[in-house]
Amino acid sequence: MTCRILLIVASFLVSFHTGLTVHADEKADQIAVASTDWAWWRGPTRNGVAAAGQTPPLQWDDEKNVLWKSSVPGRGHASPTVVGERIFLATADEEQEIQSVLCYDRKSGKQRWKTDIHNGGFATAERNGHIRSSKASSTLACDGQRVFATFLNDNAIYLTALSLDGEQLWQQKVCDFKIFQGYAASPAVYGPLVIVSADHRGGGTVAGFDRVTGKLVWTQKRPELPNYTSPIILNMAGRDQLIILGCDLVSSYDPLTGKKGWEVEGSTVETVSSAVSDGQVLVTSGGYPSKHISVVRGDGSGEVLWRNETRVYVTSMLVHDGYLYVVNDTGDAQCYELETGKVAWEHRLRAKFTASPILVGEHIFATSDDGTTFIFKASPEAFGLIGENKLEADEVQATPAICGSQIYLRLVQGKGEQRQEMLYCIGL
């Protein structure tokens, strides 16, 4: 009964924010996920903040507070997507040229099913992208009834919908894609749509597809520049806005119609991180060719509150109680006053980061490339380290999911022929 109430509340919240009314006979259109699920990139509110009341452990290692760990076939950087009793992951067998979606049981960690999406169609070595990229870098999205996957295959981006049991429901080609570094944008579920972006040197696309049928609802052209950020939906200035950074622009679209609301210069060409907001201002970052953090008004006025030259390229940031928290790629942890850009504190973490930090209550969890999770206070007073937790890992690129007071972490153990990806569940 409690679970069903959560699903109904989640559907109501989506209908409220989109202006749509969900009727009992429109169950196929409902977004039936609980607030404690981690159903898409950056979590329930799309900003890296875990649901209220989550209490994951503050201490763990390979033996302590590990509820289970499971092997993950193939290679990928996609984060875990957690809905109900299922965990979904995208992966790719680069030798056999197979891109797949995996499903694990949330309680036991056992693999429930594996569905192959693409067979063949991988790029040649000359057009294979950055050495650190993978053929499964996009995090899956789930609306409670369908799982949505985006893959770069055969020089094009494809969006595929699966049932919760792994049956392919539909597939659509989003656009052709000119490979430079690779593809990493994750799909976003919103109202009746699933939204996909694909910026590249041949001319990018952002598009909305009907979640049930796969029918194209709207599409907008993007500049002819490489870019890697995901479409992110944030509520600012009293309305939901679809934000895309990069291509030298900060662009806002109506997520239901694709109509461009406003666009200002102020980003750099290539971005990976996702924007964050406090509901009034928008915080952007980027790393190539210029580096920056920038705070602009979210009302389309174009007013820039402040800007600096801090390089926050891959990791996304956090906003909490009027302050901006950063853990950048090279391990600089920083806290800024959101309105002014004044530095509250800086601290050097002796590690490199690809995964984005997550806010849980008043604590920030930041997992480094070597499998160390630093936990520190989300407070402007001073950097306050709570703990460091190390797992056996040779590589971590995927951002964890923290929900149900558990941490789901994808990591790599071993190198070369001994390389093995793992999915860990950490909890009490």
C-alpha cells in the first residue's frame, strides 16, 4: 500500500509540474517512480540530491557494510538506475561489438536479465573517440514502466525503450552523429516525453519522443560543435526549463514543446557537467577550450551574477542553502556563496574525480577515480571531513546512486585481461 501511494504521489507531482492531468485510464502515461528511487541521471530532482530521510552508512570497506557485489559484463560508464526492486545498467562488449541493457535484483544483486540492443556498428579505431570514453556512457532513464537507453551505434544515435522485463518496445533513430570524443548524454523523462540531446560537429539535435509510442513530438537543431552534456530539466523563475550547456551557449527550451525560451552566450564549447539551480539562478561550468564556473539569472535576462576560471569539466556541482559546492576533476573541493561568488573555503582532496558528488542530508559523498569516497559536511563554515571509505578499485567513472539508504556503485577491478566491472551495494 505504501509503495502504491508513493507511485500515485510521484505521478501527481509530474502532472503538477507539467500542467497535465493524469486520469485513471491513462496509466501508460504515468511516471510511476517513488521519490526514493534513482530513476535517471542525477537522481529524483535531477540535481544530485538524494531524497530526504536517506541514511546510508558513513563507513565501509570491501568487507564492512557491503550488502552484496555482482560482476558486470562488458564495459561502460553509465551510472546505476534504480526503480522499485530493479537496478538497470548500460554496458558494451567492445570485442563482440554488442551494446546491452542489464537488470539486477535490488535485494540480492543477482542478474535478472540482459537485453542486447545493438549488434555490430562500432566505430573504427580512427573514429573511436577519446581513450577514456566507452560505448555505454549514457545513464538509463526509467518512468516506472519502461527503460530508455541511448547508444551511439553505426555513426548515429538511437533511442530504445524496453519493458521492465527487458522486452524491446520500440526504437528510434535520433540523428546521424559525427564522432569526436564519443557520446555520453543521458535521456531525460518528463511528462509524456523522453528527451534526448546529441551535440556533434555535423550539427546537433535535441528532441522529445512520446514515451509510450516512440513517436517524435518535437525536434530542434543545435550548433555544429562537439559537446557531451545531458539535457537537464530544472524549475527556475516559476517554470520548468530544459537546459543544455555547451556549444558556447546556455540554452533554455520548453520541455513539452521544444520551443526555445532564451539563449545566452556564456558557456564554453565542450561541456560534460550538468547545470544546477536554486530556482532563481543557473550555475554552469565547462572545461574546453575555456574553463569556467558561471552564475546567470534563470529568467532569460542574461544577467551574469559572477564568473571565474575554475575548471569544472566532467563533474557536476551541488547547490544547498545558498551555497555552491564543487569537487572538480583534479580534486579541488570548494564552497562558494551562490549570490556573490565569494569563496567560503577550499580544500585539496588528494585524488582525481570523474563521478559527480551527491548530497545526502547535510553530507556530501564524492567518489574518486580510485574508489575512495570522501564524505564531508555541506556547510560554508569550513571543510569538515566525516570520513574516507576505500573499496578495491582500479577505476571509477560512474556516479553512484544513493537511494533507499543504500549506495549503488559501479567500479572496475583489475586491468587488461583481468579487468572486471563490478556493481556494489553498500548499506547497513
